[in-house]
Amino acid sequence: MLLTVVIFLPLAAAGVLLAMPRLSGRAAAAVWLAASSADLALIGWMWWRYDPGSDAAGLVDGIAYEVDVPWIPTVDAGYHVGVDGLSLPLLALTAVLFLACAVWSLREPDRPRTYAALFLFLQTACLGTFAALDLILFFVFFDLTIVGMYFIIAGWGHGNARRSALKFFLYTFVGSLALLVGFIGLFLGSDDRTFDMVTLAKNPPLTESPVAAGLVLLAIGLGLAVKTPLFPFHTWLPDAHTDAPAAGSAILAGVLLKLGTYGFVRIAMPILPDAWRRWAMVAVVVGVVSVLWGAFVALAQTDLKRMIAYTSVNHMGYVLLGLGAAGLVGQADDEARTIATVGALYQMVSHGLLTGALFLLTGWLWSRGRTYAFDRWGGLARPAPVFAAALAVAAFGSLGLPGFSGFVAEFQIFTGALQAAPVATVLAVAGILVTAGLFLLALQRLLTGATVEPATGHGADHAPTRTAPHAVASAATATAARTPPRVRTEDLHGHELLPVAALLALALILGLLPGVLLDVFEPAARMVTQLVAR
């Protein structure tokens, strides 16, 4: 029952908020903060009691905190949830990011009660997706995340928020329909006629029908690729990120994108092992194209938030490269394929922490100047040194600097994939150079040189104000009359600094002490590669 409490505690808190319309904004924030803190504490307790060695007996048998209750008996679908080495770190990542967003949003002025309730609803949907061990239950939670994020973008976004929210909803909903078709194909192709993931992994369906298995894998892969997103299904992502509120972007990149990559390792690989082996090279190619496309398009952006959004396509490409390499059984040994899988799983967590921090920091730009455009900001290291330091640390971590979690993840992906797909791996390594260049260019534009700030709090409507560091008094006096007064740029406040610092600290800890996560991931990843090789 503990896992059920973890999943539905945020939803219960959301119900309390909606049932109390006269609750003040401060009280709503306190409820959100308390529920997210309690959820993280419970997941921490689950982690403390979890035995990673249980996966050594078999991924399909090493499920902890399992609950299996019949739901739709005619198709053998049930409320089947559980935790293993694949899902537990992602549950923890979800709780950490939602708590960080709760702290960041403590001063949200616009309908704070509804805002908090929607995030709590979304947290339940994300936790349920990671914990689900039934395909129909997975699909229900998966779809509910689309609904929650749609309302967050449409209701609290900016710019063309409603258009971007609609685009996000339509793209991902169509993808989820393809996913449902694939799940029905698994049900019809199984001897047991079930949607239970554990049963399907024990006895994979469609083993004697390679064409049907390939079509089912295609449907599932399309649904997950849209959600991840991978090239060429990523076009909804930049608009959704650019127009979403900072906390919404952090959850969208840090958690929702992982639902897609998690689906590959939880469903596609162990349940369709023959099809995954046959089409693994396609996954590798799509991964490499996503790496390079995301990096080069990000390099061309003039908007910080769109740039970070495209780097998510780049980083998720690394994940698919690792998972695809795990399916190239004839080209690599078991150890190399396990390392690639571990690296892909590690990248999911690392990307969530670092990109979540980056998107929260973009919220600082919007709250101070109402713009993310590079040409409207500059020299911010002078008026906002704490913001500048946090942005620099997050950027260096995201480009894979040794000492951070991103380096551990990418190093393992490249090490594991090199034997199976050497050309693809070398091309993907080249993507790191582009990523490094674009982050360094962004830091140079935003943090160095003369101070450049939007003239007012509505930077889109006014030209930026440039303040030379050693401007002479006479020049300042002469231009004062024709320069619009600018809003004083304040550095990060406490409720903004705390969540960003926590995310970056976790990324640093996982970079310096990777065994904390590897001890959980490695047994589960080894069993996935063994299931694929059957």
C-alpha cells in the first residue's frame, strides 16, 4: 500500500485545494509544498528499504512494493504497480523536481490554488506512469500527463500559450493513440491474452510473427518517440517550452520526456525482444540524428529557452543511442550492452536534474524582463552574480563536464555503444562539441560584456538599455533624457535559488559518487539486456 499512497497523495492534496475555494495563495503553496515534501520522504524511505539485488533473480520477478488488483477482468487488465531498479530512480527524480517547482512557485500570483492543484494532479499522473506494470494502467496515467500539462501551458503560459498548448496536446495525444494500438497488438498477439507487463515479459508475444511484431513495435515506437521527443517528431517541443511557465518547462523536460524513454526500456525492449534486435540499428540511427539535429538547431537559436528546448532533443538522442546499442546482440557482448543501457538510464536522471535547473533559471529572465532573447540581455554577471554562477554551473553540467552526472551518463553510453555501432558513436561524440559550443556562446552572450537589460518589465515592447561599465558622467547625463527608465534587475531570491541549488547539488553528487545510482540501475539494466538477447 505504500506505493499507492506515494502515487495518490499528490492527487488527494489537489482535491483538498479544489475543495477550499477561499484558501489563500500562501496556504495553497504550503499545501503543495507539504504534499511534495511528504511524497519525496516516502520515496526516500522506499529507496532505503529497497534491495537492488532483488533484480538479480530476474527483472520480472524482482518487483518490490507490488500491488495487483483486478480492474477490467475480461481483458486481464488491473491496477498493477510496483518498483524495481528501472522505476525507483525515476520516481525519486519526479518527486525531487515537483518539490523544486513547488519551492520556485511559492510566490505565484496568478490563481495559485488552481496552479498548485494542477501540478499535484500532474505529479500523480507521472508517478503512476513510472510505477505501472499494466499496459492499460500505463496508458491511462500516460494520457493524464498530457491533460495536466496542457492546462498548465494554456492557463499560465505566455506568448502564444494557447496555440502552443493545443499543438502539444494534439501531437502527444495522436502519439498516445499509436501507443494504444501497439498495446492492443501485444494483447492480441500474446498467448495469455493479458495487458500485464510482467506476464508479457515472461512470455513475449508475437515471437513467431516477425512482421506483426515489427508493426507493433512501430506503433509503440511512434507513440514513445513523440513523447520523448525524437527527430522528426519533436516539432511541438520548442513552442511548448518557450510559452510554458518556468516550472511547467522544468517538469515537461525533466519528467514528461522521460515517460517516452522509460517506455522503450520498460515495454518495447523486454516485451518485444526479437523485434527490438531486428530494428535496433534504426533506433541507433534515429538517436544519432536526434543528437546532431538537436545540437545544430539549438546552436542557431536567438532565444535561450528555445535553445535549451532543442538540447533536450539532443540529450534524448543519447538515450536512444544507448538503448539501440543494447539491442545489437551480434555486434557487442553482454557487458558492453549493459553499460550502454546503464548510461541511457543515468542520462534520464541527469538530464532531468540539469535541464530542470536550466528551465527554472530561464524563469528569472522572464520575471525580470519578459523576454528570453539573447540580444536583450548581456553582462548579467555584474548585476546578478548568483544567477550568473548558477546558470554557468548548470550549462557546464549539461554539456558533460567531468564531475557532473552528465559526464558519467554520456561516458557510459559511448563506451557501451562503441563496440556495437562505432560509426554512429563517433558521430554522436561530435555532437558534444556542438553542445559545448552553444552553451559557451549562450554564457558569453548573457553574462559577459556591457550590461544589457530590457528597458522595462516588458522587454518585448522596448529596446534594451545598455550600461557600459565605465561610462563617463557626462555621457550618462546626456543620454539619461532619451533612455527609457529600466527596472532594476534583482538577483535570485531565496525561493528561486534554493530549488536550483538543490538540483545542481544532486547533479554534482551523482557525478562524484555515481555508485549511489549505479547500484540500483546496474542489476535492472543487466536483466533488460538479457531479456533482449533471449
